[in-house]
Amino acid sequence: MFYKKVKTEYRVALEGVSFKTLVHGSKTLLSEFKLKEGSIVPIHSHPNEQTGYMVSGRMKFHIEDQEFIAEPGDSWNIPLNVEHGVDVLEDSTVIEVFSPVREDYLPES
């Protein structure tokens, strides 16, 4: 599967957090997220490993008992079922891979 950049609409995940799935296969899913300054992704967990890359902006991650400030060029990996959340410190763009595929992030038909 290939993804050609198009003006696909972003879907709202939470207030101030939108995403679009770029491409997916049977085991992984790649998404782009746009997050607005001041937004909060509450502490949560899911049965998907999550690997990300900060394209622009600045965010503070809370992963179990650790905190991490992500800035452009930084990356992270959150194992499956580990509690995590984010405070968005600046408007941000991130790219994230989920494995297994997050069914709730599959493109709408």
C-alpha cells in the first residue's frame, strides 16, 4: 500500500488533537497527528505498541512514572498496555506507528 499526499481531512480524536492515517498493513499503522498548544491527552493505555517521531512543536509525555519533553527530531516508544498521556506545550505535528493495527484509526470507508 502506498500513500500519496492528498488533502485528506483530519479526524478529531480529542479536543485540540486531530489525526489522519497515512498507510497501514496487516501488522502496523502509520498516522500523522496535529496537536494544538494547551491540549491534553489524558492518561490511558491500549494494546498497541506506539512509536513516534516529533516533526514540529513541543510536548511533555507522562509514561508510567517518567516524564519526557519531546522536541523536533525526538522519538519515543511506548510498550503495549503502558499508561501514558501528553501535555501539548506548543502546536505540534507528530508521526506515529501502532502495532498491532489500531482498528479505531483505520480510514473510514
